[in-house]
Amino acid sequence: MTEPVTAASQPHKPHPPSSRKQRGFVFWAVWVLIASYAVYPTANWLASLRDQRYDFITRWDAMIPLVPEFIFVYFSFFPFLLLPLWLVQQPVLSALGKRQIAGTLICGLVFVLFPANLAFERVIPDAEPYRSIFSAMFFVDKPHNLLPSLHIVYTALTCLAICQCQWGKGRVWLCLGVVAWSAAICASTMLVHQHHVLDVVTALVLVAFLWVLIRPIPLSPELPQAGPV
């Protein structure tokens, strides 16, 4: 007589790779959000209380025009950060999360130690929808968390992680598109007068440091890849 098949008698089936990647992405996304929302507003509040603030300005900043249309590119930063859900695999995904958290903590420390002044006058455009968008942005974000730009740190780290995973698969045009999108986001931080040239440069230097400091940990082939590394 054939023994009935029960859930207990069936062999354990590992979660499919897509499920593991989704859980890994959610895990690190939650921790990055916790770090950013704990550090960024606190640093901005502390900076607003300081009497001494610094001017990290170059002669090139005076040449940067305000281009309100780039506000949409600036805010495309948020969907851009979702791309690793589909385009980055473990262990690069875990390394990306660790780099973003470390970058947040380092930037927060610099924000507190060296609070900055925004060189650009905060001009609210007359035309809608830019008037409403810029008014809301200026109300929420105080202009002191400037150098290095956390906007750039997250964008550049995400871009590098995607290219690391996709370039070897021959998806050159995908990588070029991601690089172009990230470059546009970097430019937008200056074209909407939210950051200076030095804010972008120091952010990219920090990205290079984090890229070398935190490397992906290879997954053991003997162990089930059930969660984030």
C-alpha cells in the first residue's frame, strides 16, 4: 500500500531565487530607511541650531543656472533606488545595503561637525507645478545637510551595484542607461540649487571609499541562500 504523502513527509524545497532576492531587498531597504530617517532630520535640526556654519562654495557654483524642470529628474531618485529589486543579486545586494548605511552614518557625522550654508538663494518659481513643488521641498528640507550629498551617495552606489551585476551578463545598453540616469540625477541636485559642486565631488569620493571598504561576501554553495548575507 502506498504511504500517503503529507506536508511533513515532503522534502523541504528552498525558496526560489526571486523570493530570496525580494526578502533581501526589503531587509536592507528597511534598515537604510531607518538609518536615513534617524540621521538626516536629526543632523539638519542640530545644524539649524549652530551659530557657526560653513560655506563650501567654488567659483563654478555661480555659473549653475536654476532649471526648475530638473526637479522631476531630482525626484526620480526614489524610483531609481528601487531598481536593485530586479537588477541586483546577492551578495552584491547585501553589500549595497551595508554601503548605503555606512554612507548615511558618515554623512550624518560630517553634517553635524560641518553644517553648511546654501550658496544659492532659495527662489520659488512662479509657474505651476514648480511653485508648489519647490515650496513644499523648501518647507521640509533645511539647507544645511549639503556636503557630502547623500542624494549622490545613494544614487552612485546603486548605479555601481547594478552595473556590477548586469555588465557581465552582456547588458551593456542597460548599464549605459542606468549610468545616464544616475548622471542626470547628480546634475539635477545642482540644477535645482539643492547642492554645490563640492557636495557632489565629496559624495563621489565617499562612494569610492565605501566601494573599496565594503566588498560582497561570496555565498557558500553548501548553504541554502535563505536570507540576506
